[in-house]
Amino acid sequence: MIRYLIDFALRNRILVLSVAVVLFLWGIVSFHNLPIEAYPDVADTYTQIITQWPGHAAEETEQQITIPLEVTLNGVAHMTHLRSVSLAGLSVITIIYDDEISTFNARTEVIDRLQQVALPNGVSPGLGPDYSPTGQIMFYTLQSTNPKYDVMELKTLQDWLVRNQLKSVHKVVEVNIFGGPTPTTTKFNSIRASWSPTAFTRSG
């Protein structure tokens, strides 16, 4: 076999040289078009389920949020690992898959399963943003030494100002907020209307 290839190359030198030149040029073009990253994304396909339940201890969160979610999500297609973290008022479940499933299909199945789980009233689990775990940048806290800004005011600033400013940064996918009280009536999201019964009757 080797002798036959050598004989063929010697008899067809122009053809062999032409093919070699074409392959060489093709290699140069492919090299220049090759995407190069300083930190290649080698992470597995995964989905993350984030559930907030403010005002409850980690034990309550695990028993009433994390465990029911794990039971419902356990056994999804192509799952290799299921990990969970339960903190005070926060449950985070991470499902890692093999390479045979796409991110879209994995997230779709998780959404379908979340419709079947029974959780306490007012608790709504949600999927984390679709991004690579290697893209997580930082954790930060919002604090103030000025007594004018209490915890409620800081939470309001975080929800309505800081978060929107961070999401406007190029290539920032999501900003997840955890902690702080949830304001029910603030100067940003409340409207008070007054009416006069006499004027209301007069207008018909």
C-alpha cells in the first residue's frame, strides 16, 4: 500500500504538489478564522433554579423549597449531577448535564417540571440566566455609613438604580439580587389617588 502511494505520487508530481498547495492555503485561512479565547469555555451544559423566600431560615428553605424541587427535578434527561445550596431565604439548585443535550432543551424540560412542584404560597422558582459559569464576575454588597439610608432605602436603590446601571454595561447578562427587605410601598413604585365624592357624583 505504501509503495503504491509513493509510486502514484512520483508519477503525478504536479497533481500532488497542487493538492499540497491547496491544503497549505486552506490551513492558513482556517488558522486566521479560528476563534481564539484567552479563557476557553469548557463548562458543561447546566441549568440553575433560583428561588427566594425572604424571612425564612436555611432549614425551612431546605425542607420546604429545596427538597421538593430536588424530588421533582431528579431524573431529568441527560442529568449527571444535581447540586443544591440552601441559605436563609434563598435556594439554588444546579443541574449538570452530559454533552448529548443542548442548553435550550435542558431549560425547556426544567420549566415543564417546575409547573408540577407544590411550594408555599407566594414562592415562584425561576431559572438563572443562560450564561457560562466562567462568566460570573463578582459579588458585591451595597452599604452606607450615612444614617439617612436605611436597609429599605438601600434595597430600593439596588432594585431601581444600581441594577439597571449594571445591566446597561456591555455584555452583562444578568444581575441577581439577594437579601434586604422587599419594599411594598416606595416613592418609586406607589401612586396615591384622592377623590372627592361630590365631584365624582357631579361628573356622573
